[in-house]
Amino acid sequence: MREDDFIVSKTNAKGIITYGNPIFIEFSGYSEAELLGSQHNIVRHPDMPRSAFKLAWDTIQAGQEFFGYVKNMAKDGSYYWVFTHITPDFDSRNQIVGYTSVRRCPRREAITAITPVYAQMLDAERKAGARDAIAAGTKILLDLLEQTGKSYEELVFSL
């Protein structure tokens, strides 16, 4: 990503893309027509552990905002890292009706720090098998948080 870029997308409550700004379209490599109506995980890179997305979904479905580093994959197979901020969108009855994600260029030092953590999480997921994958990946992250004495958000903002 370029330093001043902001990728913006919106989804419904099920993660179906309802809006993508021109920068999202550019970096994803998909056309607007291909993105709209697709699951947001269309840009999920296989290097990203499933447990990282479970944490994100649990957080936003609980009505809280989520911050994190994500490696996305473009249509052509290339990738780009983002620092994401996802917020739930509420209706007049305070029910979640969708999510807004704003992504910006991450600091290189943060990517250098988070890459081995994600690799360990992904390795744990693969070794555990489909049934226990998310729990195994989550354990790696929880162990790291315990070792550092930080909450997840404190860890993310310290990178």
C-alpha cells in the first residue's frame, strides 16, 4: 500500500461486501462487480491463520471495534499487508447490520514482528487438524499475550 492510502469496504452482517472504495478495488485486483455480493474473505491470504479471523469476528460480533494486521491476497495471487480497523454498524434498534473496515499502510516493523506469530499460529492450526485448528492457533496467541503481559490491543498497538 501507499503511505496515504485508505482502503474502505463495507459488508452486511454476514460478511458480504456491499461497498468497496476505488483503492480497495485497485489493490484487490477484482472489479467492483466481482467484489459486490462476494464474501469479504475473497481477499484472504492463505498465510493468515483462521484463528486470527475468529478473533476478529468474535470481537466485532460482540459490538466492539477490532484492530489488527492482515495479509490480503489480490486476484492475481500477489499480496499486500494492511493495518485494519473494523467497526460494527448499528441500526436504530442497536442491532448490528454490517461492518465497516478501514485499512491503511502498516509499519514495516509491525509486519516483521507479526509475521512469525502468524506462521506459528498457522503451523499449530495445520498440526491440530480441522477439528481443533482454531483452538490451537488461538493458544499460540494467548501464550504470547501471557508472556508479554499485554492484552491483544496492547500488543497490536505496540508493534
